[in-house]
Amino acid sequence: MSFKVLEKKILSSDQKNTLSGVVYIPEGDIRGIFHLVHGMTEYIGRYEPLFSDIANAGYICCGFDNLGHGNTAKENDLGFIAHKNGWDYMVRDVKVFADSVKTDYPDLPYILMGHSMGSFITRIVVSRYSDLADKYICCGTAGSNPVAGMGLLLCNTIKLFRGERAVSPFLENIAFGAYNKRFDGNTKYEWLTKDREIIDKYAKDKYCTFHFTVSALHDLIKLIKVCNNKNCFTSTKNNLPLLIISGDMDPVGNYGKGITEVYNNYKKWGNTNVAMKLYENCRHEIHNDSCKDQMVKDILEFITK
């Protein structure tokens, strides 16, 4: 099945920035809407292969560059989300963008997927807007972080003395310094995937290698804290079909332990329709790893059944 790709721009919930997005529209019968929310320090254009596969199966695919990312970020705003409550704007933006796409296709099933930071955002989205998604896919997520409170305090302290747009190598090392320790390679991005070409391309991409400001790191930690709060699990619709996927060598998910924690918490707090799959010997970006074909099959099976 062929498809066309359209740009879609819409005002952010912050009422200041314009979200820069794309919509893949298949020709012929359309089966549903597949909306993906991307991760930290990347952009929606990196999901072109996945969108192509899903669109070829008859689904409208859509997504946008988050605040502080890609073409949504204004000049010098890469890595800066908002002066205050940027994490909440990112949650609201998913609803704003989804509502706009759904207005054009009101009767189609709507599937939401979040990867990495996008999974933190979308876990909050499906808890806050219970009727938004018909099915939800949580990819490359993380469990609770016992030092999240300390991280928020450190961010606030550095902001106080150096400003909200400061970059802190100290904080970055605390947050991400251990990610690459288990993997060999000449960049610091081997934890993403085994695919050398993807790693090298990522390392040369200015829209992937920028630094988060201390205020954006505060937003990231806040997202992790909120999405792992009991209320986020209990507020999610109990019968929402939910698929949790990750590589078993993903440091973000603590090599499967954090993924299992999230899965168990959804079950513990009442979700009756949750499934989990860990892909053997695959890292953080399973859509760019050796399991990518199987991952697409699993996603299509989940959203079509």
C-alpha cells in the first residue's frame, strides 16, 4: 500500500511554540490512527522506517517534534522545554495534536505509542485522558528512581545559581553516565542499538547530540517521578489494551528489571489487559536494532486484533 506524507503544524499547549509534525496517510481503506511520541534528544523524522511499515499496513501515522526538539525548537532552544512546568506542556501537547488529527478522522481507532521519554509522557497521557486512546504501546520505558527527589533538588539548586538554560555535565553524568558502560565502541551512544550505521548517524546529527538544560532535566525527572506514581497506574483505564516492549539490554529499563516493575504495577493496580515483551540481546532503540522486523510484526498484531 502506498501513502503520502504531509507536514502538520499546530500551536503548542504553551501558546508560544508551534509543534512541527508529520502525518502519513495511506491510500485506500484506512484502519486506524497510529500516533508516536519520540524520546529525549531526537525527533520524529527518525521514525520514518517504522511509520512507513505501519502506514503500509493501512494506518495513518503521525507525530511531532516535542518542545525543545527538532523543528519545533526555535533558534537556540534545543534542549530547553519551558520556563516552568515543561513536563506538563509535553503531556498536554500529545492531547492537542491527537485531537487535531482525530478531528479529521473521527471514527477511526486511535493507537498511542511512546518511546523512552515519550513513554513517560504517554503513560501520563493515558492516565489523565482516559478516553483518548483505544490501545497503548509503551516502549523503552523506565521504572521508579529512588533518587528522583534528590535529582529535582539538584536541578533547582543549579538553576538558582547558573540559570534555567545552564548545561550541567555533572548532572548529565549522574543521569546517563552509566548507560554505555556495558557496551564497546568509540562513541557514547552504543547503548542505543547494535547497528553501527545508526549509531554513527546519530553521533553526527545536531538534532540528537545537543544537551538538555538543567530545567529540561528537571522536566525529565519530573516525568519519571509522575509516571511511576501510584496515581498514574490507578488512573489508567483498567481495560485499556496495553503492550509494554523493550530490549533486555536496555539500560533505561535497567536491563528488563524496570520494565518488569512497570508491568507488575499496571497489573497490581488493576489493568486487566496488559502484556510485556523483552527482545533478547537488544538495546534501547528496538525499532533500530536486530529485532525491528519482529517488533513491527508484534505491534501490528497488537493493534489489529
